[in-house]
Amino acid sequence: MYGIYQDNNHIPDSFDIYFNYLKNVNGEIRSPIEYSHNIISCFADNKTAQENPELIAVSAQGKATRFDSKEKFYCDWICPSKKAYKDSIIKLVADTVSNKNVAGIHLDSIGFPHKDYCVCNDCISNWKASGLKFSEWKQQIITEFVNDVAQNCKAKELSVSLYPDPIHPERFGLDIEALEKIVDFFVVPLYDMKYLSIYWIEILLNAFAQRISKPLYIMLYAEDVEIKNLVKAAELVKHYTKNIVFSYNVENAKRAISELKHNII
Ligand SMILES: [Zn+2]
């Protein structure tokens, strides 16, 4: 199955599955996109962070933003303990799936921003009340959030993006085993700007394949890349899963799919 992942509401022909941002990292919210798995950027939200800085996740070093953190985040991160914010995401999901032609909901940026986050007053008091280790508590918070979304998404498929790290749940709070019981499938971005060297793709795929029994979709970056390198990467992916999603560039994705289908014959 070949898919396309885009930050617009277009549904070009020639793909088997569509992912379009309903809410992107800039905090912009579109109308529900029919026939697509509507992507919701959960805790990456620049607009909310700018308007409500008290909601931003923090570490001992500072706030999880593009400007304040040593990690140099690609966007600003909301703390996963903020109940009113999480309720707004759950309402967005419920409103979206009430459109009968929406294919599903895809949750992006579902975790904590990094290992040392979040130590805001809400997180510290919630963690201490839990009696769990900090890393276990982080995983519980994220699993509960995804489960709350699932309760409001029962009529449609639910999927999540995982970080391309199958072995360290303590970093972002993603408990793959627990999430498997909730979601219908996973999407893992394995991005490279050129795909000249691709041995690392197989290492990560092998590790994910051993941990995931639900369908696994691998996302490849199709913007400004040589098609022959993109095809080489996709052919390696196909040893592990038939589900490949190309991100952003429709024409490059179509060219790659055409070659992949031709190569089979
Ligand atoms: Zn927090």
C-alpha cells in the first residue's frame, strides 16, 4: 500500500491511503479532510506556545521551544499534563470523526519533547502522586492520552506516529506495547535528505518489526531527493512491510511508486 502525507487538504489520485494535516505544528486547524487520515499535531504547537507560554514543557535547562532549549527543537512543545489543552485535542477528534467521509485520525507528536521533560509543577505533583518511576509515569500519561482519544474515535481508524527509536521508551514516554492495544496501526518516519547510505533503515526496521504486531507504515522523505535513491530505500523497506508513505512531494512520490511497480514486473 502506498500513501502520501501532506500539509494541505489535497487528495491527489494514484495513492492507496492519504494523510493530511488537520492541525499542523503551527497550530493552524483546517476543516476535516474527507477520505484522509486527518493528522493532528498533538503536543507540537507553536501557536499555543506563543499565546500561552505557561503551557510549554520545561526541563531544568529551560523551555521546550525552538529558541530556548539546548535540543534545538523543530517546534515548540506543550506539556502533556495540561488537561484543558488535551481536552481541546479530544474535542477536535470527536468533531472530526463526526464527518462520515473522514477515513481516520492520525496523531503526530504524541510524546514528551525529550528525556529531561517535563518538570513543571503539574508534572512533578502528578508524578509524585503516582508512586511510579518518572520514566514509567511519562509512559502512563501518554498512553492515557491516546486512550482518551481512542474513546472519541471509535467509528474511525486511529493511528500514531512513533519516533524512529524502538528501544528507549523513557525518552519520549512512548510505550509501544501499551499503544498497540489502542491504535489500529503505526507510522514511523525514517527521514533522510538524500538516502545515499541506507543501512540504518534496515537496523531500525528490524528492531520495530520485532516489537510491533499491528500494521507498520514507514514514511520516507520524498522532497528534493533523487528518485533512484528513494526507490532503493523503499525497496529495502519492502522486506519488512508493504506499507510505505511518502511525505510532502506528490510528483516525486508518484515517480517512485511507478518505478517500484515496474520493478516487480
Ligand atoms: Zn509539565
